[in-house]
Amino acid sequence: MAKEKCPDCPKCLPGWLVQFGDLMSLLLTFFILLLSMAVMDKKKVEEYFNIMRKAMGFIEASTDVQTQSESYSTKDSNSQDDNTESIDQVTEDAVQVVTEVVEQMNENIKEQSEQIQIEKGKNEFTLDIPSTVMFEEGEYLISNLNAKRFIAKVARVIRTMPQTYSIEIIGHTSSSMYKNDKIPRDNWDLSALRSIEVVKELIKNKIDPAVLKVSAYASYHPKSEMAADNRRVEMRFFSENNQDDLLAEENFFDRLE
């Protein structure tokens, strides 16, 4: 007599699922342990929510709209003043370091009219570089090793500056009629290609291309009546004074001990 067939055993769950369940249990235990050890300061949490309410435009019931708006305008003006002072200080520090680099470069230049000048403005400064320092007459490629070393030193200073600074490279030529069948064909080409060449040299020295800008004016922004003064490349460093976000001053996690 044939034996009855043994019924199939119920299928078990895969083995990896047991290990996965153990892992989840351990992680849950770990996070519960972290939570039990965390200490949340009620006062700091309340300050955080006050910042959130102000950022989202909520007004306290005990304060009228006019008083609240005056309070915001006063805080904004104070923060802008502080921000302006900090930018001015950074500009001063940058100018001081760049001045040392410029003086080292000028020591190698005999002609006084060919030396690099620094022009300072509000939250910006400009290096006025004669074309003869970097380029041969009618050329747009930098072949002078001293010029390449100078750009490398300036790039080293730029890398220490805040990323709020932008850099505009501006090419200028004299009013003499420059014509050629090949590129550069005229003063527009020459001023633009020289600016691009300086930008490429800065990029080679690890300057972020996003902060660089190229401009070319040919002979239409003369500096003086002397042709030699107008053949130049300017490196303009400027900072746009943008308001910081209200919540950028202090992070919520910095308020939790």
C-alpha cells in the first residue's frame, strides 16, 4: 500500500528579511537612545519659532501694523549697515594684498607709463594693466612669462576672497584704426580676445568661471588723450550688496544643544 504523500510545508520568509528586521530594530533603538540623551532648550526653541513667524510675515496681536513695519525697517537698515561695513573691510584687505602683488610686478617694469595702477571705489577696486605688460603689439595671446606669473599671484589672492565678489575683465584699445584680414580683424576683436585670454588664464589658475565676466569696449571708453594710456586691460573686482535671508543668520540645529 502506497504511503500518503507528505503535505507541503508552508513557505517561510526569506532569510535576509530576518537580518533586515534585526537591523531596523537596532536602528530604532539607536535613535531612541539619541532622543533620550538630547536636551532641548525651551527658550531657544521658542526663539526659533519667533524667527519663523517673522520670516513668514506673521504680526503679533498686540502690535499694530505701523509699529511692526517700523521695527522691520530699523532692523533692515542696521543689518545693511553692518553688511556694508564688512564688505568695505574685506575690500580694504583685498586691496592691500593685491597692492603688494602689483608692486612686485612694477619692479620689473622700467617705464613709469607702463606700470599697473590700482583704482579703488565703493565695494570695488580695479587693476588698470597696460596692454604692453601682457601682450605684444597687435597680439591677443599671453606669451610673457612675467604676465602669467602675475595673473597666477592675483588668482591666489582671489581664491582667498569671499565668493560674493565678481570679476570683470575689460579690454580697451586706442583709437588707431586696426584692420586685418585675419582674426583679430579690428579693435573690437582685439579688445574682446584679450579679455577672453586673461579670463582663460584665471581659469587655468583655479578661478571659478561663474564669477568671471568678459567685456570689450575697443576705443570707445578712452582713459585719456594719450594712446598708450588707452591700450589696457582692466580687472574689476566688485561685490553686489545682497540682503541675507532672515533665517541664514542662525541655523535651527545650532540652537539645540
